[in-house]
Amino acid sequence: MKPTQPCADSLQQARLARYSPGSTKASARYLWPLAALMLLLAVNLLLDAGFFQLSFQDGRLYGSLIDILNRSAPVALLAIGMSLVIATGGIDLSVGAVMAIAGSICANLLLQADLPLPLVIAAGLATGIAAGLINGTLVSYLKIQPIVATLLLMVAGRGVAQLINQGQIVTFLRPDFAWLGSGSWLGLPVPVWLVIVMFGLSQLLLRRTALGLFIEAVGCNATASRYLGINDKAIKLFVYAFAGFCAALAGMISAADIQGSDANNAGLWLELDAILAVVIGGAALSGGRFSLLLSVIGVLIIQSLSTTIIVSGLPAKFNLLIKAVVVLLVLLLQSDKFRRQLSSWWPKLRKWRKGGQP
Amino acid sequence: MMSLRYLPLWITAALLCLLFGIGGWQFDGFASLAVVSNLFSDNAFLLIVALGMTLVIISGGIDLSVGAVIALSGVAVSLLISQYQWHPLAAFALILPAAALFGALMGMLIHVYKLQPFIVTLAGMFLARGLATTLSEESIAIDHSFYDAIAEFGFMLPGGGWVGASTMIFIVVLVLVIMLMHYSRFGACVYAIGGNSQSAQLMGVPVASTTIAIYALSSVLAALAGIVFTFYTFSGYALAGVGMELDAIAAVVIGGTLLTGGSGFVIGTVLGVLLMGVIQTYIIFDGSLSSWWTKIVIGLLLFGFIVLQKLLSRRTAITLAAGRAGHG
Amino acid sequence: MTTPSLVLELKQVCKHFPGVKALQNVDLRLFAGEVHALLGENGAGKSTLIKVMTGALAKSSGDIYFNGQQCHFASPAAAQRAGISTVYQEVNLLPNLSVAQNLFLGHEPRRFGLIQHQKMQQQAQQLLLRFKLSIDVSAPLAQYSVAVQQLIAIARGVAMSAKVLVLDEPTASLDSGEVQMLFDVMRQLREQGVAIVFITHFLEQVYQISDRISVLRNGSKVGEYLTADLPRSQLIEAMLGKELQQLTEQHSATNTAKQAEPLLVLQQISVKGSLNDISLTVAKGQAVGLAGLLGSGRTEVCRAVYGVDVLSGGEIQFGGKTLTLQQPADAIKAGIALCPEERKTEGIIGPLSIRENIMLALQARRGWWRYLPVKQQQQLAAFYIDKLQIATPDADKPIEQLSGGNQQKVILARWLAINPQLLILDEPTRGIDIGAHAEIVLLIKSLCQQGMSLLVTSSELEELVAFAGKVVVLRDRQKVAELSGDNMTAQHIMQAIAEG
């Protein structure tokens, strides 16, 4: 298929829509991210023949693919929350700090040996929701720009986590909690299960009810949504609380994985990865349609990319550089103007190639 | 009404004086020229970066790449000096234009392809940090007579203060940026774009070249800050300046500049950085307060200033509505 | 007076947007020292023509001659440099900058490259004195009323020493005193040989100030006339054309003098800064028209009844009960719906499909947890696409790709799906092409006949007379007249608007 086709500007889209049935349009959104992921995996297979090999030991699967899934888990959780925030036209810079806070709360509660596990988990999740509610209130009721409102918690949150930990790395010995980060169930690591469950529940919550549609409506046009009776403020409050919940879950996985809470480094810069994943998944930062699946694919692309770099034998220091180039390409492909330039270059390029051949 | 615009500025200045006064009253040696001059020399690089950030934010944008550009310019400079035996001045002469090009490219992506500054400069941050780590993952020490001379360059103030090269560079940059923003057509264009870029375009403002110049300038100032940072540390390190963009943004907001763009003062940013510096100094002098209180206090300060700005803009809106009513 | 010299000439200018021919072969001649009125209904192409002329939009074809030489303006800045200044309909200045900075942006007085703020402020003060404005020019523009901002925008255009000054509806937000002040300045400029393009909806003003008139309709030029030679009736005929006149001539006598019980009663409602003590009644099954100029309070009444603006005084009674409205959702719950004037920013949700745009209000009323099954959504959409004859290949097309008229039909369908007791239509036919215009007028008429209560605002008086059983006239945010029966004619409404 010609690369100019899916990247048509609205005029071309209108023309396309006339000639093709509606269903193909929706699936075109999935084409590019999926193709990118497949390409990356194929490159990995070329570099390492054993890439797709899975082995089964001690009741769990091992292999590069499982590794990618497992390492993607925290960012995937963040990206699920971030998708909704970005769909409303917002952004949440605080999720990394919220991860740290949730981790530190859980770690300190776990030091009290007699506290039951569900209570600790509930406390961690409640922390995340509370942080999200603060962000949401600032954005929807005080009408502060999302980038600023969440910057507050991004700056102060890490300080709060350090305060809770009294500046130490708080470690704990609780196998039941550690299981959340490093255990396995039915062959798959527990973090992967948590992502699957969270993804499934979110999908149910958003697509089996009208909530997802309301979020998209508010993101496309908040005024018009209010005019037709949607409570846009409550919707915004909800998405930030939801993002906080996801961040807390991710924070607990990270803490459980290292059996401790490191307020300085837990979730550091992961908010940027999550935002990137959502953007790579094709979402516009200005708000509108969202797809949780595409965001998760975005996360897998980012993670496979790092794995590819390691597998290819390139030093890990190229990681950031390659990530930057990929991000720039994705951004350009999303820009209407670049697509138009591309589609005007394409015929010239073909002509030139044909002319070049005798 | 007129003074309302300057209110955040006055509050920052008052807080600065207040905290300085409390520190001076509580601890010996707090209210001394030595502390003041250290405040400038320790924060010179942050001050320089924050000035660039002020420009970007007044134009309604944001630049997340500055921390990484500091690291990149530090690593590149020390590599050129230590490994390739360049003279430092030659290295600076290469790095600063290169930084301008880097910033101009980001500005071009933002303007031409209508991409969001946030995400473009985020990619810029990855690119710069990636380049820095690619150049060298280890810290590179600089050993050059020029650097020794720089370290000794300066003069004593009565009372133990030291005005060094970094402080002087900052003061020169400050004067230039104030002239640029408050006394040149370019500055007027920056404010105009921050107010409403479409209106600015209709009024004949060269939006494209101005946007590109804004990001180029921000990167140049960040690179300069990176150079100043090497004066301070005598080395270049790829992980230097991590999170510096956040400090710079925080200082700009505390200095009374609206993050929505179009309004703010260069001098406010200086006050913002100094306020953050005084908080840090106070916590160090106190000794019993832990370092994380800095982050929490800065977060609370940010919150206070943002709410204040909200209240101020709401008041302007109400006065305007009342004006309309009175008019009709 | 000798024959005036031709300053700017447009020949056979065309402008196409995707799917729309906004301008077709339009000619325009501007003479030095003349005020040239450019007239036409909403959507006739006036704004597009202005934008093409001043470089804000690129023309699709045609030629522009400036001082006899063919030229092409790449941007408003280029046109400005050549001497064509524009004051747009919405004030396009920068509220965050000071008045003086707004006046001199890009032309600041400088010495050694540095802006001389004091000199700039003195010059600004002097410039504004010509407009009899004596204000603090160092204060931010945002502090001043819209009227003052408009005058400052015009002053900016003048300060550019323009050869051509384009004024796009400059009087919409001015009161009569300010209009006279503006006209004085315009006369002054005319003496100095400036060619002025003047766009307005107020015909009085056209006859008061203009020398020459060009009329546009549907993107084509109808004709060029000398103002002195053109009687008002002919001008109106040129602007409206035949189709709409015939349509609106079928005066509906169906809903006059129905003695039904009141549905909506407004008792002296006020909104701070936009409405003063307005009372009106809409009976069950009655259509009430709201007439008045832009800024008279007609849109503000709609917003207040819909809960967008919160009342500062008075009471809204609906179906016998007092309503306290905090947000539109409260109004919808009570059975009130609104098709807003700003269709693009307040009506449609652009990227969502037609189906979703139709079902959203119904869904919002059901609550988020009771999702309307997709099959029912499709049935709903298909039903209304068929009933309202919405022109679209399928219901899953994003609504932003439809024409204005079809978008308006989708919004109507959205409300019909929840069957409100009162439907408020704020300028339902604004910016809609002639064909769809007639359809929507008929649609509203049929809603009326089916017994839905309507509150309609429109700046097209004939259209209002065609729908309404009663017309309430607003002026300066107050009610000035209520007309019904034989009194309810476009002439009488016009009189009421003019005289108050």
C-alpha cells in the first residue's frame, strides 16, 4: 500500500471516505503502529534467531518476548491512564512522582508486620486516587492548565515521597507483596497479568458504558459537550483520578520488584515514556479519540526498541538517541503538512527512480 | 489597576527579602555579602537557562530540552578541550552556533509542522541527552590553563563576597536579555505571539522567524549555561543538569510570568531563581531540615503563585465585563 | 470633483474551499477618497473577499491590481507594507500588550535600535486624540471596553498611513455616539484621499457614509452602484435575491393568537454585564422570535435560559415551576434544548461521527452507565438522516466534513431525539448555503406546526416573521417592544430596533 494513503489530509480523507466503506478507516489507525511493532520484532528475529523462543521453567515462561512484556508493565499501566488524560486534551506530568509516593506509602506500611496485604494495597491505590483528585480539581475546577497543574505534583510529589521515607531507601521483607512484582501465575509474570486485567477492566468500563465516548466528546470540544448536557468537569476529574490510580498500581509493582521504595528514582521520567507511548499510538495531544490498545502497542514499541538495541550489540548508550529519532519521525508523520509534503515528494521520487533506470 | 500587573513580582521580591531577613535574624553570617554573592555564582547557570526559558514561556511555548543541552554542551566542550586539545574559546565558538542550530530546528518543527512545543522539545531533550551519552558516558575532566585563569578571574567585595566570571557572564546576559525583551522589536513580537499568534500574524509580526529565533536563543543560553557549569565543576558529564528544565520553569512561574504566555518580566525570573536559592541556603543553614523540604516548599510556592495569577486574571475579566456593562 | 483615481482593482477573483466555491469571478474597484460599502448577507463572501484582498488567504484565480500594477500579497504584513490596512470584525489586537504597543507593533519609534517607550506613548496619545480618545496608553488593552478596542484597532490602521483601509463590521459593538465619532474620522480620511472599504449590516449607516456600494450574494458579485442612485428597496432586493423573498412571503398565520398556557416565563431576569430586567413569555406550542442587533442581548437571553450564564436577578419559570439553572445540564433536565449560534465551537463535536453527534444528548440524559446499544444508535441516526434529509453517504462520517446546513440538521436531530418541551434556536440559518437554508426554514416551520415551543433569534427579520407567533425586540440588553398579529412585520421590527 502506498504510504501516502493513510496519511491523507482532511480533504483527501473526505475523498477517500466517499470511495471506501467506513470500516477500513478505523482500522487504518492501527496499521502504522502495528506495522512498526512487527518491523521491530522482525529485526530482532533477524539479529537473534532465538528471539521468539520461549522456555518453561519452574512454572513460568522465559524468553525475550516475556522480558519485553514484563519490562513494559509499569509504563503500560501509566499509558492506560495517560491515554484518557490526553484524550481530554490534558497531560499528567505527575504520574512518576505518584508512583514514588504510592511505593513509599506501601513500603512504610509493610514495615508494620501485622498489616494485612489487601489493606496495604488499598492504601497505595487510595494514595494514587487522592493525588489524581488533586490534579483533577486544579484542572477542572480551578481551570489551571494541565501542564502546570500536574507540574506542581511532579515537583512536590517526589519531595513528599522522600519525606515519607525520611530520605532513606525503605526496604521490606514481605514475599506476598513482592509477588506483585516478581511472581508468576499460569506461566506469565504477575505484572503482565496486572496489565492485562487493568486493560480488560478499563476497556469494559470505557467501552461498555458511554464513559469513553464522553471522554472523547469532552476532548474534542468541551464547550459543545457541556452544552449537550455532559458534565465536562466531572469527566476531567475522573480521568486524572484514573491516571493516579494507574500510577499507584505501577508504583507498587516497581516497589515490589525491588522489595523497597526508592523515592528518588522510582518512576523517574516514566511520565515522559508514557506520554510518548500514547503519542506513538497515534493520539493527538490536543485531545479527541483514544485507543487503549494503541497506547499499549506504543509502550511495546518503545520497549522492543530498547531490546533491539541491546540484541543488535549496539551499546546501550545509543538508546536515547534512537528513541529521539523515532519520536521525531512519528511526530512528523502525524503532522498534516509533512504528509502533504511527503505525498507531493512521492511521485517525484518515483519518477526520478524510473528515470534513473535504463 | 496598573500595579496589579506587577503584584506577583512584588510578592516574589517581598518573600525574598522576608526569607533573607528571617535567615539573617536566625543565623550568624546569613545576611552577608558572601551569601549573596554565592547565591549568584552557585546559581549562575540556572539563572542563564531560566532567562532563556522566560523568553520561550512568554511566547506561549515551553522548552524541555534545556537540561539536556546543558549536559551536551558541557560534554562537547570538555571533549574538545581535553581530547582534541582545542583552545576553550575555539570550543565555545563552535558549540554556541551549533546550539543555535539545534534550537532553530526545534523552532522550525514547532512552527512549520504545527507540532506542540512540549513534545518537540521532549524529543529534543532525548536527542541532546542521547548525543551527550553517545559522546561519552563518563565524566570528562578539564585541565587547561584557561580554566584556571577563569577560576581566578574576578574581584572581592567588601565583607567576603566574590564576583567571579560566572556572575559577570550572567550579568551581561541579563542586561542583553532585558534590552532584547523590553526595548527591541523582537521582544515586542515575542509578547505579541504569546498573546495570540494569529492576531500577531494579522498585525504583521513575522511569526515564523520569531518562533525559530526564540527556540534558538533558548538553546544558545542553555549551551552557555553548560559552559558556565564547566567553570564550576571543571568537567563535563552527560548526566549533568537532569531536571534542570523543571527548576527553570518553576523559577519563571515564581517570577510572575504566565505559563499561558504573553505576560511576564525578565527580572521576575531572576527573583524567582534567587528565591529558590535562598530557600535552599536557609535549609542548609538550618541543618535540621532535610533537603526534600526544598521540593515541597517550591511546589507550594508554585501553587500559591498559580492561584494568585488565576485570581488576578479573573479580576481583570470582571473589571472588563463591568466596563462593558457600564459602557452599554 | 474630477473622476477619482483607481487605487485597487480586483478582476475575476475566485476562491475555492474544499467543496465550496466561496468566491466566483468577483470584480471590485476602489477609488481614492471614496467610502465603498461592501454589502451582502451572512455567508455571501464578504469576509473571504477581504481576506483575499489583504493577503490573509490565497486566491484560487484572478488578478489584483494596486495603483495600476498587478500584484500579489503573500501575507497581511505584505499588504500592510504596501498600504492596505484591515480592521477585522473581531478585534484582532493583543489584549496583553499596552495600548501604545498595539498601535505601534512593528513600527515602534527607535533610537540606536532600542524602542523609545516614552516617545511611542506620546505619539499614541496624539493619535488617539484624533479619535477624541483620552486614555492611559501604557495600560494593557484588555482593560478597555470592546468599543474602545475597536477604535484603537482603527487608529492602528490609520497610523500605518494606509492608502486603503478595510473596516469589516467596525460598528457592530459601538453605540450611536461612537459610530458618529468613527464616521467623523472616516470623513477626515476620505478628504485625505484614503480609499475605505466599509462592511456593515446597518443600511442606515451605508446611506449615511458611503459613496459607492458593491453587493455580493452567494460568492458572486450582484452589482456596483453609486449610493446616491440606489433606492433602499432595490438594495435589499439585490442583497436578498428572489428565492428567499418568495420563501418568506408565505407568512404563516397558523400560530397566531393561540390562547395556550405559558410554558416559559422570564420575570425581569438580569445577567451581570449582559442583560437588564428582561421579561417574556413563551406559551405551549408557540414560537417566539427574538429580534435585535448583534450585542442587543438576543444571544444572551438564550444563554441565560439555557443555564450557560447564571442569573444575577429575576426568575425563570418553566412549566409552572421555578428553575434554578447552574449549567446547561439543568436546563436539559427540565426539557429545554439549545442550538447555539456558534455552531462550530459550541454545537458540533467535529471529529465524532454523525451517529455519535445525534445520540450524545440522549446518552447524556440517560447517564454514562446506561450505554445506548450501537444498533439502536444506528437506527436513531438512520431515522433522522432520512427524516431531516441529511446529505451524507453514511452515519459514521465525522460531522466536521458536512456542510454547515447539514451540521445544523444533525444538531436539530440531536435535540429531536430527546424531544424537548422548548427548543431555543440561536441564529439557526447563519452561515448556511441557500439550498439548505430553505430546508431548515421549512423544518423549523414544521416543528412549529407539530406544537413544539420555540424561542428563535435571527438577524433576518423576514425569516423571523415567517416562523414566529410573536416577536420580542431587544435593544441595548433591554426589551423595547413586543409585536404580534398584524403589527408583526419586518418594517415594524426594524422601526422598533431603530427607535427603541
